[in-house]
Amino acid sequence: MDPFQNRRWVIILIMLGVGLIFIFRLLFIQVINKDWSNRAAQISSTIKNIQPPRGFIYDRNQKLLVGAEQAYDIMILPKDIKEKDSLIICQLFNMSIEVLRGKINEACSGYNVSYKASVFYESLTKSEYAKIAPSIGQISGLYGSIKTQRGYPHPIAAHALGYIRKISKKQYEKAKKTNQNVYSRNDYLGITGLEKIYELELRGKRGNENFLKDYAGNKVEIIEKKPAEPGKDLFTTLDLDLQLLGEELMKNKLGCVVAIEPSSGEILSMVSAPSFDPALFSGRDFPAQYEILLHNDSLKPLLNRPVYNDKYRPGSIFKLVHALIALQEGVLQPSTGFICDKNIIGCHNHEPPSNLVTAIKHSCNPYFYQVYKRIILRGKNKNYFEDSRLGLANWEEKAKNFGFGEILGVDIPEEKKGFLPNVDFYDDWYGKKRWAFSTIYSNSIGEGEIGVSPLQMANLAAIIANRGYYFTPHLVKQVGDKKINSKFIQKHTTKIDSIFFIPVVDAMEQVVLNGTASRAQLDSVSICGKTGTVENKNFNDHSVFISFAPKHNPKIAIAVYVEYGTWGGTWAAPIASVMIDKYLNRELSEKSLKKKERIMEAVILNKNSDFTF
Amino acid sequence: MARRISIWKYIDKYLLILFLLLLVGGYLTIYSSSFDGLNETGSFWSTSSGKQLIWVIISLLIGSIVLLVEGSFIHNSSYIVYVIVLLLLVGVLFMPAIKGAKSWFQFGSFSIQPSEFAKLSCSLAFARYLSSINVKFQDFRTRIKVISILIFPAILIVLQPDPGTMLVFISFVFVMYREGLSGNILLIGLLAIIIAVIGIFLKASETNFDLLGSSISGNMFFGFILLLISVLSFLIIKFFVLPRYRKEKFYRLAIVTVIGIVISLGVNHVYDNLFKDRHRNRFQIMFGIKEDRTGDGYNIYQALSAIGSGEGTGKGYLQGTLSNDKYKHVPEQSTDFIFCSWAEEWGFLGGLLFIIVYIATLIRIVMLAERQRSKFTRIFGYCVASVLFFHFMINIGMVTGLAPVIGIPLPFFSKGGSAVLTFSLLIFILLRLDAERKVVLR
């Protein structure tokens, strides 16, 4: 008998024991502990966001204002970076070794890990990338990745269009709380202008894709896909050619041009000078460029002057408002004449203002002193102070109908409402019954405390062009296939009868024909305009001009404000006329080309701006 | 001479069915793990699963022939087979290296790995020698001879180098145990492994203990404990054991103590001086001290993820998303890590079934071995059981993270022609020998 045959049981027991251990191990890995299963999901599948393409922005003739362009991000895979390449990398990207170290550290920390690629250098243009691509190919751990970013065929209308920028940490956290899951960490969003106002429409809806990948991260099979909803296109009211011309004309100047189609309130052009290239913000240099523009430039190019600067005094163009109110109130007849008494208020030499037309034509200051006096002092109260209060309150109410002192409601952010000095204001300033007409008469010539934004000035031109009403000025007429907001087709009336506009419009025609704005004349079309010369204590006066054309059935109303441009007729009027010529005739006449040349040669800058914001 | 028998009448149906289950399950898993989801344009037979199928068919054909061969012929040709394989092992060293090892004879797109055949040839030679009349395992000279049968192929395999396959020769310890090797040696071996594992663990985890105010390394502390235990044992023996047995016990205690201390301190030395960072990392990962997804821990992390993702019932055949050629998240998914593919697609239930079938096969082999009148067949049967068991234990232990990563195939599952042929022949030869159990007495 075999003495060791019972040892078989030991061996069988060992086998059973090992089998049991494995069974419990499998039970633990597969059934009890879900960690490994979760890790497997992490290894084998990825949820990737699909970014919707941002909507394009077109001008009124379907010409592209903002589109897309290809750019290249340089990606870094830190685990593959070789020490020996560091010098080449530094040379390629013109950075010091410390900066490079910092960037590599950054690519391994936070949300990044060393075996996943992250962005090393952002937004190289095609030509920039072409230059370094061969060298990049030699460096392990660096490669180019193509992407689409905002593209600007022309560097124009930066203020109206606005710009987009990578979402900041703060904005991201905020967005996460309010509208869930709209933004991801590397998204761009509109910061100013139309990009901000129409952000939700432009950005579309993010999609995502859950796919299985192989060991190298290649997509093998899509499990689930939710396509992105592309952003809607914006069809603006801007006229690309007109905008281009406006920006050219306003080069080396401070100020604004705002052109409106009176019959619809559509803004044809909106120039804020000086301007900047919106493309600067869509690329890698954003923070640096932003700093320079914002802080180091005393000319404040980021300021959207047409809507934001409401501290512009309107000057003589406001005489039109006084005239219209006075006519409607019945305190003035078109035939009324006053003496041009320079003792009351300063004026220049001109023919006697024997009627309203002549007075407007020469912008006679004493005449409008009298007109404003008639509006304010109505004899409704025996007390001179009290009468002034009543009169001012009435005037303020009437002036508000022209859209002054209130927000018009244009569809870009940061619009300011301007200022109409009223009873409360003077009560605060001087005290009750401590002020009267004699204190506030400088309002009569648009000086004093009145503040008007250039948009409101252009709107005034549109009101007169329409003979009494306006539509809220706006920049967008169609979003995707949805027509505009109904508030933009609502007529706002000034409550001034159209009959009263006849002498005013006639006078404005005269202003251009043989008045203060003869430089605005065009052979082809009759322009109606009014100059303004806004007094300035420390430097040259500001040059203002509002106009519309043609006289009958006007197509364009325009306001031009050239800071420190001296006379209204010197710069603002010719700029307006060139713009009008362009818009109505598409080609500039020889006369306009000459004007344009003269305007473009002029450099009118004042680094010590009066306006503080 | 034995008289002719009808093989179908006497063949062990249980083992045959278990074997076929493993063979078919293994082939299906190979097919799935090398499935890349593409519509093959070329011939199926040139794909890796096609080649494997050829090997399976070859194995079945040769196996069927073996079933028809007389047991005495097998017995008589044992040494010849041993010598032929030994010559092949020498010859393979002159072949060009593939993946850094000179392990293969290459014939066109087929290759042969003689180290696999060594498992068969050694089993035959081992059984033949031990079953010879006048040979008793208790003799010291017998032991030396038995070990030298194993040591020559082992050395040749190490020269390739293929340390994983070499380790398989350790499995013959089980056979030796059955044939009379002292159980104490097995126990001492087990004890040595336990001490080594604890030592490495303490070393890898860099554990420190406070002893009388001064901090000492965990390993020193462990050595100290071992010493304390042996002193305690010494006292126990001194006071509780009868004097006539004491001497023997003291002798054993001394050996165990010396081995324990030597291993414990040896681990210290090996870990600090001989191990490379790679090895240290592997142990740290195995003990769960460190998680490493990318470097040395990558294989096991991916393997465990794949197995874990099978959950209760698996993803379904060909539905794996980690361990096949389409995704390749698990390295060596068709060879050493093929169990991941099985466990991912069939889940815990599949894993359970696999282990039950495997253990059942092993136990059945042991039962067959034990019912032999022929010593040769019994020893050979134990060789088969031991070799298969060792592969199973190390391979499954490795992929489930219980054993260090050693390149050892899973019999019938891992891809490899020589392997499937060898393991099939082990079974077929046993089946043939078993069928003759009532006929012959050798």
C-alpha cells in the first residue's frame, strides 16, 4: 500500500483553496467594489463636448462683418517633452527658460495631467504656424492643433460688434450656478457690443458625444451623440462700406459718427474714434493687449463713445429743439424776428435774424436766447422764480419726447441716457427760488448743463427728417430667421405737429446752401444740416454737425461729433457730407474725394481729454 | 505486451469533456481578444485567431493519434522525447531573438517554442525515472537525479532568457510531495514565502516602529519578533517536550530560526541593493501601497479595470471594450492577460464557471492519477495536475493583482501554438495511459 496516498487530499485542498481565493477576489473586483468598473469606464470611454460654431455677423447687404478663421493652438504633452529640446522651444516661442518651466508645470498641475495634452501656446495664425510647423514636428511632446476662432474680414465697428473673450473663472462659476451647463471651462463669450447682447443666440447649444476609444485615445465607436446646435447668424443694419469710410474719416481724430435710416431707425454706421482691432481679443494676446488699450492709452479707444459718452454738450444743434418746442407751444412764429444783441450773449457777424430761417441759418445766439426765454417765462406765475420753474418743467417734458435725457434702447450695452437739466437739478445746485431764467439761459444755445450722446444727436436728425417721429435706433434686424424685436418697429412721436418742421427743415437746407455748413454741400443731393460749435475752455471747441438727406423722403440721418474740431462747419459738416454721398450714391464724387483727402490729412487729438469716466 | 483495447470504451469521459470545454472556451476567448471589429479582407487563416485554430486542430489530430498509441510506447519513448526537447532547447539558443528572447524556431509565419514542450518532456522523464523499479524517492541520490532531470532544461530556458517558464519547474514540488518529499519542506517553503512577503511588504511600505523611544525600520522590528518567537518556542520545547524528543525539536527550531532571520535580513539586502526601481514599484503596487496608472503599474491597472468592468454578468461575447484588439487597453490581452477578456465579456458568472471547470479538471486529473496501478501513470498524472495548477495559480493571481507580474500563460486560453499543443498532449497522454489502467501494471 502506498503510504503517501492520503497526501492527495492535501493537494486537492490546496487546489480548492486557491480556487476559492480567486472566486472571492473576482467577487470583490467585479461585483462588490464598483471602483474598477468606474475606472474601466474612464479608460475606455470619453465624453467630449461638441462646440457649436458661433453665429456670423453680417451687414445690411449680407456682407460678412464677423466670421470664422482657422487658427492653431500648440498643444503640449508634458510626459513626452525632452530636456534637450528646451532651448529650441524657447527660441521658437521667444520665451525665457523660466517661462517655459512655468508653462510645463502649469501643464502638469490643476486640471491638467502630464499624460494629457493641454494648450501650450494659443491661436497662431496660419502663416505664423506655417513658419514654425517644421520645427514643431521635430520636438516630441509639442504639436499643432487646428481650431476655429472669430475672424474679422475688416477691422471695423469694434465698439458696435464687441468682442469675445475666454470665460474667466468668476464668470464660469457664476454661469454654472445660474444657467446650468451652458459654458465649459474653455468657452469664449461675448464681452461687449452685439456679441454680449446677442450672446445666447450667437453661441448656439453645445452638443456632446460619448465614444469608446482605444489605448491611444482614438475614437473607435460612438455610443451616444447629441449634435451641437449652431449659433444663429446676426443680420445687422450696418452698412459695411459706409462703416469703412466712416472709420477712415475719423482716423487720427476723437469723436463719433452715427448714421441712421430715419424711416426705420436702423443704424447704418456707428463709428467711435479712436478704435481698435476686434481681432486682437479673439487670440492669445488678449490679456496683454487689453491692458495696453484699457490703461495705457489716454485716448480711451475701448470707450464706445456714441452711446457711452453722454457728457457731450450738443451746442447749437439744440437750437432746433428749442425752435420746434417754441413753435408747437405757440410762443414763436416762423416770421418772428429778434435783434442780434451781442450784449446778451456772444455771436458772430451775420445778417439780422428777421425770421426763424435766417436765425437758424446763421445760428444766431441772441435769437435763441429770446426763443428759450419765451419757452421758459410764460407769465403763468407772477413770481419770476416760480415762473422759471414751471417753464423749465414744461420744456423738460417736451424735450424728453425727442429722446433726450432717457435711454433710447439701442441693442448694444452701456448706453447712457444723457442729461436734461431740470427743476430738481437746479434746486439742488442753487437752492429753491435761488435760480431763474437768467441763471440757466446758456441752455438756449445747447451749452450749460445739457448732456447728449451722439446716438441721441443722430436720432434728433432722424426725427427732423421724419418730421416728428422716430423709431428706436437699433443695430440688428434679423437673428437667424427671426425678424426683429417688436419694440424696434414701434413709432415714437415727439408730439410736434409736422407743419412746424417746414421752416426748420428749410432753414437746415439753407445752413448747407449758404450758412455755417457750406462745406457740406453736395451737387447731387440737397442736404439739410445744422452745425454746432461747443465751447471748450481749455482747448479748441468741439465740432458738431447733424444732418439728413435728401430733403424730401430722407434716406439717411447722421450726426458727427469731432472733439476739439473747432467750428462745426470745419470738420463735422464735411465728414457728414462725404458719408451721405457714399450712402446715397455708393461712389464718391470728385468733390467728396477731395474733401475726404483733406479730412484724412487732419490730425485732431487731445491727450488731455475733458471727459472723465 | 499489453493487448489492444478499445480506447472509446475506456477513455475517461469526464476529463475529456472538461478538457474540450477548456479548449473551446479558450479558443473562443482568443478569437474575441484578437477581434478588431473590422471586416477582414484577407484570409481568416492568416489572422492570429485563424493560426490559433490551426494549432488547435493540429493538437486534436496529434492527440487523437496519441490516443491510439500503446501506453508502453509512450513509457518507452519518455527519455527519447526528453533528449530531443533538450536538444531543441540548445538549438533555440542559436536562433535570432524575438522580443529580446531566443525562445522560438521560426518557420514562415509559424513559430515553435521548445520551452513549452519541455513541460511535457520533463513530466515524461520525471515519471519514467521515479516509476523505475528500485528507485525510491526517500533516497538522497534519487532526489539529486530527479532534480537534475529538471535542472538542465531549466538552465537552458533561463539562458533564453525566459524566467517565467523556468518558474514552472517549481510545480514539480507538488509531485515530489505526493511521492514522499517531507511535508516539512513544503511547510518550510511556505513559511519562507510568508516571511519574505511580510519582509518585502514592510520594506515596500517603509513602515517604522517606535521601540523604547527610538524609531527602527519595520524589517528590523520583524527580525526581532522572529527571534522572540524562536526564544519562546525554545522555552516551550524545554519545558513541555519530553527530553528524548527535545534534541530533534531543537534542531528543527534552529533551522527554522536561521532560515527566518536569513530571509528577513536577506530581503533587506535584496530590496535595497539588487532590486531595480521597476521591481520595487511592482511590489509597492501589488501591496496597494502605491497607485501607478502609467508606469510599472499600467498592466495590472488596465487588467483589473477590464475584469471589474465585466461586473456580474459581463458585456457579452465580442462586446468587450477594453481587452481586445479593437481597443487594446489591456496589454498582452491575447496571451498572458487573456483572462481579462473572458472576465470582461462573461462577468463574475463567467469567471466563477471558469474557476469551477478548471478546479474540477485538476481534481479529476488527481483522481485519475490516484486510481492507477501503474506508478508511471500516477506520477505522470500528478505532473499534469501540478503543471496546470501552477500555471492557473500564477496566471490568475497575476491578472487579479494577487501575485506579481510574471509572464506565464493560462493553459488552453493564452494564445500560442506550442503551448496549446503541449497542454493538450499532457491531457491526451494521460487519457491514453488511464484507459489502459486495467490492462497493464508497470
